[in-house]
Amino acid sequence: MRLFTYLLPAMRKLVRRDEAYARVRRDLFTEEVGRRYFRELSIDELPGRTTPETLALCLAMAEALGAEIHYVAPAIGFQKNFPYPDNGELAPNGRGPLPRGAGLRGLDRIPLGQR
């Protein structure tokens, strides 16, 4: 019950946004193919690994609220934005992680269509 109570506001927000996206797409696209979009249920930010019970509850809630889910992003055991224990070995020349933003340097000089 605690998980249900925790997830319900987010699931209701997903439905409200879904309705808003559908309205905008109806106004902007004349063909059904342009009005369609795929919805991801991102539960990878929940604490801990995604259990079968959590996944089942999320999908049941989505169905009960009328939200069609096409993809699910479960938490599979690593925390975002934290280095792996062997990050130093994985970095170029074994010198440790790259400085923040190092992979993006010069991106602003590349035209958008070529990125």
C-alpha cells in the first residue's frame, strides 16, 4: 500500500501530461502517424532495484488510469551519475575518469544537423 501511495501522484501526472500531449499532437498533425507517440514508464529513479512487484503495480496502475505504456525503464542495479568501481581502468590510458564535460568540448561549434 505504501508503494501505491508513493506512486499515485506521479502516475496521475503521467496521465495529465499524456492528455496534454495528445491535444497538442491532434492540433499539429493531420495524419494518425504524426499523432502517435511512444510512452516510456521510467521507474529507474525509484530507490533500489525494480522488483517484479513494483513493475506489476506500475503497469496495473497505468492500465487502470488509461495510460498505454510502450517501454519500461527499470532500475537494474546501478545508480546514475556515480562512477563504477573500476572507472579508472575504463578511462583512457587508465588515468581515471575524464574531467566533467570533456566529452562535449567543441560540440557547440558543430552545426546542429551534423551532431
